[in-house]
Amino acid sequence: MGLIQKIQSFLKGNRNKSVASVTTDYPSAQIIPRAEHQLSRKHISRHALNVLYRLHENGFEAYLVGGGVRDTLLELRPKDFDVATNALPEQVYQLFRNCRLIGRRFRLAHVFFGRDIIEVATFRASSQAIEEDEDDNNHNHNALLHADSGMIMRDNIYGTLIEDAWRRDFTVNALYYSIKDYSIVDHVNGISDLKQRILRMIGDPMTRYREDPVRMLRAVRLASKLGFTIEEETQAPLFQQSHLLKNVPPARLFEEVVKLFLSGHGTVTFEQLVHYNLFGALFPATATHLSDPQFHKLLLLALRNTDKRISEDKPVTPAFLLAIFLWPAYIDEKARLQEQDMIPVEAHHQALATVLKQQSAFVAIPRRFAEVIRAIWELQLPLHSPKRRQIFHLISNQRFRAAFDFLELRAQSGDNSVKSAATWWSDFQAADETLRGQMINKLSQGKKRSRSKSKPKNKKATDDSGSSDEQSQSDH
């Protein structure tokens, strides 16, 4: 029997079965009817509505949940629309030809509409469900797996709507918009916290952070993005539990770093991460240099610049911020290697490799971004000391703009050694063809005068030293 036939056979026998549930006493839900809230179908993407309606029409419960509900109620523009249902992942797969099942830790269905992806998750039960439901034979056996640290490694215990609500992280993320009657279902007093702009963990915060340490980063990110206050018991463990992040794969932390710093609120997020002693767990080498006023200013300038670009819908890349974050570690390592008589070129390559490798033990840096970081750093020297024959080659380099922005931020942060170079390149980019020619000639004349001051005493010395302009360029 093929895969499709197996799924069809499974669905035929399970179409009317509920997912596993646990009989537990929960507070009564607050139901906010359509007339008493401002969330309308016009606020929801047509693709999300397509998924919601098809699930509902086929006899399943279907709710919009999470940030899509939260942000709309706050009159913000949601980035994603997630769906929660009592349909099993295999049942969702059967309903949508454009569906793909993903994940082991959390089994999910992704429904694709071009580049738009609607994530569909089956209701999940409490962590005690597998122990209490001994007769369960519905895909839940041994579906929950904890590591020794308490972190959940696999969680596919399916449950009911109310159990799903109590399994979510924060109360404001556990609001469900029903496509059946357009009401909002609130099991955890999330509406009240939303109105008071409070971020509150559902359940015991310390236990929830151990289950998934990334929740600590999410607490900071959401509070920074929404301008919320983190409730006292929710924030208390943050100051002392950064070590839990060591249990999270570095590749997953990279995804979280992108969300933290490239969502338009990177500056305040950074300040909050430092406040809660979490930043050092992500970037330990960077954290050791935050006491340096010049570097601290450089980092804040870069974050503000990134936030501004995002607000103006301009492109950004995590590579630029990572190049800023790791710059002092790279400079220190390069200097250390040169003190050991390593030539500058070798010291550069060795320092770059060492710093990126050490950082990737905490937050993985994909190769495509590591290459951009490499290019930005390598271009700093020729931009700092431009030579006539290199000018147009440099300005046509695809990484020139990022490298120049990097140089300019260094100048703005108080690095006097690059101020004149940053000004020259800024003027050169704004100049017309005639003025550019004059600037290049003036640059060359300045270099000739500089060489004449150190002119050798005799021709033989000149010949032996090989002090031509071409030789000077090759040295660099």
C-alpha cells in the first residue's frame, strides 16, 4: 500500500474521531462575540481565510491564533497568520494539495500559496496527557520527550482547544478567532493582559523556560516590539537563567537572532537583552567589549540604522549587524596574531576564521552570511587608504555599499583614523564625472608628495627598495 493509500485509509477510519484529550479542570473561557471586538475578516489574509473555511466546511474546528489575532487587536499589521485546528496533520495534508508536513519536535502542516505560507497546527494537550491517557492509540504514544534539562525535545500530544490554549507561551498569544461565528475565545485572560499591555507567561515561568529556553528570548522580543511590560514572575527568572540557552541548537538561535534584531525594534531589544543578562549568552565575545564607549556607540548606531531601514522598507541583512557585533573580537585576534610575527594577510584570514568558528558555537552563522562578513572586513583597508587604480574597482564591488556604511559608522562612532576616508568616499559617490576625476588626481598628488618626503638618497636605494606605486599596491 502506497503512502497516499495509507493516508486515505487512516482518514476513512478517523474522520469523526477527536484528537486525544485529557479531562482536566480549567477555568471557563471568556467568549467575546463579533460585535464586541474589532477583528474583522478584512484584516485576515485571503490565504488564511481559505484554510480556515476549508477546515470548517469539512467538519473540523478552525481558529486563527497567535500573533495574527494579537497584533490585529492592537491595530498592528500582522506578519503571519497561523491556524489551530482539531484536524490531525495527516488530515490537513489530505485537504490541501499544496500542503507539506514538517517537523519532528512539533509536527506541523504548511499550506503553500506561492511565497505565502499558512502554518496549521493541531491542538496540543498538556504535558501530563500521555501519562493520564493510558488507552490512547491515536498518534500520542511516546510523543512527548524531555531532555534531562527539562527541555521538550518532541511534542506531538494532541488535545483539545482549551488544552492547546494552556500549552501556549504567553496569555496574549492564546487568543483564538473562530471562523464559525467570528468570536474570540479567551481561556487564559489574555484580553485583559492585552488591554493592560502586560506580557505574562502561562503556567510556572521557570518550568516553561526549562521546557523551551527560547521563550526567554521571545519574552524580550515581544515586550520590545509591543511596548509591553513583562509581568514580575515572568521576568524574574530571566536574570539568572541565560545558561539554559546552551541547550538550544546554534542554528535555531540564529533564526531567533534574526527575529530579535531584524524586526524593526533591534535597538530596544538589544538594551533589554543586556538588561536581563541574555545578550552574553548569544554573543559572549561581543559582550566583553560593551564597556568600550566607542564600540558601544558603534553597535547602537548600527542597530538604529537597521531599524530605520526596516521602517523605510529598505533591504537589510543579518550579515551587516554580525560584522559589527564581531568586529572588536576580530581586531583583537588579528592584533594578537600579528604580535606573534604573523604577516597581516595571514593574520586577517586566521582571525576571521577563528572568530566566526568561536561564535558559531553559540549562534550559528550560515556560510552565505559569513562570506558577506568576510567581504565587509576585507574592504575596510582599501577603503581606508584608497589608491588611484583601485577606486572604480572598489566602487563596483557588490559589497562596496555595505563596506562603506560600515566605514562611515566607524567614523561616526569616534574612530578618528577613518573619518577622512569616510568623508572622501561620501563626497566621491555624490560627485559628477568631472569632480571625480579631480578628486582622484588630488588623491594621487597627495601620495606623490608623501613619497617625495621619504625619497631615498640615491637611485640604487630606490631600485633596491622597489618603492613604485605598483609595488605598494601589491603589498596590500
